[in-house]
Amino acid sequence: MKIFRTQLCGQPRPDHIGQTISLNGWVNSYRDHGNLIFIDLRDRSGLTQLVFDPEDGSQKHLMEVADKLRNEDVIGVTGKIRARIGGENTKLATGKIELVVTELELLNKTENPPFLPDDFGQLPNEEVRLRYRYLDLRRPSMQKILSIRSKALQTVREYFVGKNDFLEVETPILYKSTPEGAREFLVPCRNMPGQFYALPQSPQLFKQILMVANTDRYMQICRCFRDEDPRADRQPEFTQIDLEMSFVRRDHIMTMMEGFVRHFWKTMLNYDVPPITRMSYRDAMENYGIDRPDTRYDLKIKDISTLAAATDFGVFKTALEKGAGRPAFNSKRGVVKAIRVPGGAEKLTRKITDGYSEFVKPFGVGGVATVKYIKDPATGEAKFDTGCAKFLEPHKAAFVAGLGLEIGDTVLFIADAYAVATKAIGELRARLARDTGVLPKPGAEGGPWNFIIVIDFPMFERNKETGKWVAMHHPFTAPRDDQVDAFVNANEGDDDALEAIVSAGYDIVLNGSEIAGGSVRIHDGRVQSKVFSLLGLSPEQARDKFSFLLEALSFGAPPHAGIAFGFDRLIMHICGTDNIRDVIAFPKTQIGQDLMTRAPSLVPEKQLKDLCIASTYVPDAPAAASPQKA
Ligand code: ASP
């Protein structure tokens, strides 16, 4: 290599006119005009137009070499900057100038690439992009995401380490299982045959132990691993901003995190986040049917059980009989929930509302009842029409007042046990937002940004499949301060009492997506043991798995609390993309494959033997002979 750049391709400006400079980069595009050859040269910073002009110093032999250059060849050039003769290209930061080449060095010739990393051209499908990720990442828009991500990492450290005295501590990757809900990736240990490490779902226990160890304020930008079922917006490994603080209660940590959100959005997007509203889990579920409500649009849900009880509508009646006598908000108690859709009488056709009944079935409810509130063309009077109109008409005044109805509205009802009806109507609300166009279009910087902190979650819920109690956040989450006694005294068989215990957990929600979750932790070994027991761990099992934690809690654990932000998700919001793979340099596909390196892969039998592992995998087709046998 002889030509070393004196600038980056995105840097030359009219100030440089007349100067001789050198650039290195990739041939982004190529145009031969007979007497002139134009090349756009690209590097991470942008593009500069090169021109080979024999009348302005480009010698003949250069023209011959330039003539053979093709897209993605790697070159170095030296030459003089001049004002662009063909007129300014307003799309480029360097659009006012061009570089007349007087020296050219071919640094590497490119094979015909499978696609050109051109943001304006036709991109191949995502599989091809992932297979040739290095070409895909060459695109300026992908480089921009990488640089946003890098700036974000710096911003995180600036706030926590720089401004707030957190200590960045690395915790192990080879670790032991923690029950945070997901399946774990296991790593066999060659020196201890038959034994396995687990990759961390999160550094949860280490960060709590660090608090016992007097670290006071911990942060780590860490990789977490969860072997969960494939989903479009999930990756088996992802990045978290993991945090823990000692001698704090819920409000202290929420204030610290709110400060972070504000600092992050200001630094990244120059956006001033207004004070963040706290919303209880109960209010979130009541008004939005979900614990991470999207408050960018209204469409609030109403519990109309009392109104519904007065009607003769069988669907309402049957639902309201469920769980009779149980306390309000109990998961099994029957309720009727409604959403008023302004202007729905016109927007929502019969076909659409019929479709909603199908839509909600997977959530366990039989269907959606509907009614329109319109002006009777004959009498000019307001009336209920279609669907369950005849059951509601006798109670019109009460329904109109209770739901705040206006002519032209449609109301959708779901009637079932509290937990089922709430979830189903929450899903329906999100669907309605899409169908009726009330979701705001992102503005210039991706906003509007609606942040909420959701608090007062239940401690436990019953797992739908197994029927066993599970911790709603994780088993290390403490009851809210005023709930400790109720929890300690609760009888393990008393479902209604246990369901009502409120935890000291909190989530930060942005536009309907959870960007962070955490809790005040249990720092009292007895409370921790009771949680383990409720979750079905015998004292022996609890000791076997967590003796280190229980021991640590008994040796002077300070009150502590923590949280983790999903870093990839933050970057998605900042970049305005809904594809998690776009914000990760080397992501995996939905089923967890790395298409570029072809991981995961079979391994030679010898390697398995060394690990005392016998694979029971049998390839389906004879053609796919296992390399293990090779
Ligand atoms: N360990 C939790 C998680 O990964 C976060 C926390 O409670 O701090 O979701």
C-alpha cells in the first residue's frame, strides 16, 4: 500500500478546493463518459466523487486503470479538489466538490459481489443480507446504526459511571442456572465430566451479591442469553444495561432511572423527556388491558360490569356469574369490559367486527359483542343499532352516560373472567389502533415518545400451563414495603390472598414496549425462603441451588434494588426501526442461526467424546450425513 488517506471520503468541502489530498475506500459507483470517468468513492464517513479528467491532470495510463475498476474494488487515490463541474449534488455532504485523480492505487480487486451495498438500490432479502453481513454493513445506513449504538454505549457510561458514581463490574459468562423464567443455554465442562455451566439469563444474582459486597452502585453493559421459542423480535443473545444500587427504596431508583432516560434522549436525539408518569399495574390493566400500555392513543377500556348486570343479555350474565363472591380484580371473577370507538359506526364494517371475534379467540374468550350508537333516520332519535342493541336499548341513558357515547360510535364488549377478558380486550385495543389509524406516525426523530413507569405489580401469578405459582418479575423481587407482613403471614393455600400481594417491581414502558424492568430486592433471608417455598422449591432444593445467595443475605445484606434496560430495544427506538436484527452487528435469525458463520453447527465426535457427551440427534434425510461420523 502506497497511498494513505489524508482525509475521510465524507470530509472534503469547498474550503479544500485547490488542495491535494488522498482518500482510501470502496468504489461505490462507476460512470464512464468516454473522455471522463466518474467514481463515487465510499468509506464509513460518506462519499466523494472522483473524476478522471485528462484535461485537468489525470494521465492517460490512469484512465486505463480506472477504466477497469468495478463496484466494491478497494483503491487509494491522490488528487486535487476542485468545484464540481457538473453542478452541485445536494444529496451529498461533499456535493459541492470533486477530486481530480492524479494517482491511483488498486488495493484489492473484488469478486462479483452477490449484491451492492447501496442504500438507494434494490436490497436482497434478509437471509442474503445476513449471509454476507460484511457487505450489508458497508451500507451507510447500517454504519449509521453502528455509530448510534457506539454513541449510546458511551452515553450510558457517561451517565452512570461518569455522573453518578456507578462502578462497572464484569460478571461471569460461565455460570450456574438462575430461575428467571427462560430456558438456559448449557455449556459442558470438560474437566468435570457430566457437569454443565449455564450462560446467564442476566447477572441478577451476581449484582445482588455485589451489593452485599459493598459495591454500592453497579452497572454493566452485558450480554444475556435466553433459549426461548423463536419470535420475530427476540434474539437468543442480547445486550442489557444492568444496574443495582444499595441503600435505596423504589422511589430513589426510579428517579435515578428517569434521569438516565432524560440524559439518554437529550444526548442521542436532543429531545427533552417530560416528567415520567407513574401508573399502577391495576390502572394499566383497567384502562389499557396490558401492563405496558401504549398511551400514544386513547381508546381506553372501561369496566361496565355494573351496567351490564342490569341487562338481560345472556353473554353478559353468564360471564358475570363466574367467580361470584371473589374480591374485585380477582383473576377468576367475571367482568364485562368495553371500548368505545369514536366514529366506529362508519369505520368498522360488519366484516371487520366479525373478524374481531375470531381475533380474540386465541386469548380464550368466545367472541366480541358489538353495538353501534346512531341517529335513527326515521325518527331522528339516537338509538343502539345492530349486535346486542336490543339488550342495551332499555338501558340507553345509563350506557350513554357510562361510556360517554356520541352519535356514530361503536362499542365493543368482552365478557369473561377478569384475567382472560382483560388480556383479550387489551389485544383488541392494539388491533383497533392499527385498524382505525389512531397510531401516530413517527415524527422526524421517531417520536412522539410516551414514557410511563408501571409500578405495583402483583408478586405472583399462576402459570397457565402448569397451574404453579410463578414470580411475576423474578423470585428475588421483594413485596412492596407495606405488603411484607401480608406476604409473610399469607397461607400458601390462600390463592386470593397471594394473588393480591403487590411487589416492589417497576417497568419503564415506551410507546407500548417495555424498555426496562426491575425491582427492590428481598434482602431478608426469611422472606426469600418463603418465596422459594411458594414457588415449589423445597428447603433442600433452595439450599442446593441458592445456598450462596441465602448465605450472603444472612451476612449483612443492605437493602438494595436494581433494574435492567434492554439495550437493543433502546437502539431500535432511537433508530426508528422495528427490526431488532438491524441494530445488532451480527444478529441471529429467528431460529437462532448465524447465517454468515453457520453457527450452530455439528461438531466432530471426538470433541463430544472429550466432553463425555453422546448426541442422540439423527439426521432426517440420509443425504444430510452427520459430520460427527466424518
Ligand atoms: N434481572 C432482571 C432482568 O434481566 C432485571 C432486574 O431485575 O434487574 O429482567
